[in-house]
Amino acid sequence: MNEQELILIADGAEAVSDAFLKVFGTDHNVVMCWFHMRKYVEKNLYLVEDKALHGDIINDIETLQLSTNKNVFDIATKLFLKKWKNEEKFIQYFSNEWLNSKNGWFEGLATHVPSTNNALEATNPVIKDEDTLRERLVLSRFTVVLFSIVNKWSKERNPTLINSKKFEHQPLITLPIWTDAYKWVKLNKAVISICNGDTAMYYLPAGEETRITDKEIKRYENC
């Protein structure tokens, strides 16, 4: 990966994002960890007094997260804000925190990269427990420990060893995912593809509907 392809995946810590942009420039994408974003939103659902609405709001935000590009995301967020406009306190929080500033949490911002930094964070306690022993090391000592870590991890992941830790090149599709996909296919929904240059937009009906009309597509495009 060259420098032009650099993408930062972070948990919203401004110090990390600011440092990245200062070093590599502001023309790089900063992906907001979807796991952390969702967790923060859930903590602020108390702003919606009717708890019966919490599930629907989260479901809508999960749909927003699947936006395939910035244009789709912008249109979808307008519809989201319009739908929940009566929940003024929550909408104000959501707009300020996740649309006006940390808005890099949708899939289309950076495709073919992880949506979360969970894997990296899961490594942090391993380093602290097995290598630094949760001590604050001076730079000279930390450098020695760092080389030791790299050496150990390289040996553990040597594919020629019988008990090596395997690096997965493809995501694991679990049985529940296959089951959900099968159930969705059985719904027999009509999927409409509209090509525009080198891109394509796919439209399909929501809910229990199996067909989508040209009028509905036009209404979506004009939102």
C-alpha cells in the first residue's frame, strides 16, 4: 500500500485522527470504527423517551451504515432526519456528533477495509499482559521489547510450522449468515440495477414488498 492509499480506522479519539492528518495530509479518509459509533449511540438513546422506538432507530442507523457511497449516505441521512425529526434531543446529538464531525462510519467511505478497529484493540491487552507487563517503559527499553514482539509473532505465524497461527485471507461465512441469505432469497424480491458510467445503483423494495416502482425510485433520487 502506498501513501496515497492510507486510511485510518480509529475509535473517535481526536488526538489520533489529528495526528494522522497532520502527518499524512487531509486528503486521506478517516474511518470511524462502526462498533464504537454504535456503542456511543446506544448510550445516548436515553434522549428518546419512548423506549419502544429505540430498536427502530438503531435498525435505521444500521441501514445508514451500509450506504455504498457518499451520495447514498447523504440521501439516506436526510430521510433519517426527516423520519425522526420529532425526537429533537436525539437528532441534535446525532447530527452534531455523527454527521457534522465524525461522519466516516458508513461502508462506502472506504471499501475493502475493516469497519472496526476491534482486531487491533484486541491485540493491545496481549502486548500489555505478555510483553510490557503493563509497565511504562522508556523508549530504549520499549524498542528492545518491540523487536522481541515482532520476532515472536513472525515465528508464530510461520506457515511452515504445524501449529502456526493462520492468517485468514477471506471472511468466514457462518451458518446463521447463510441461513439469513437463503431466507432473503426466498422472499423473491425484484432487484433493479441502473448503470451510470462505471457505477451501478441497485434498488429493491423494503419490508414485505416484492416490487419497487419507477415512481418510488424517482422519489428516492429526488430526496
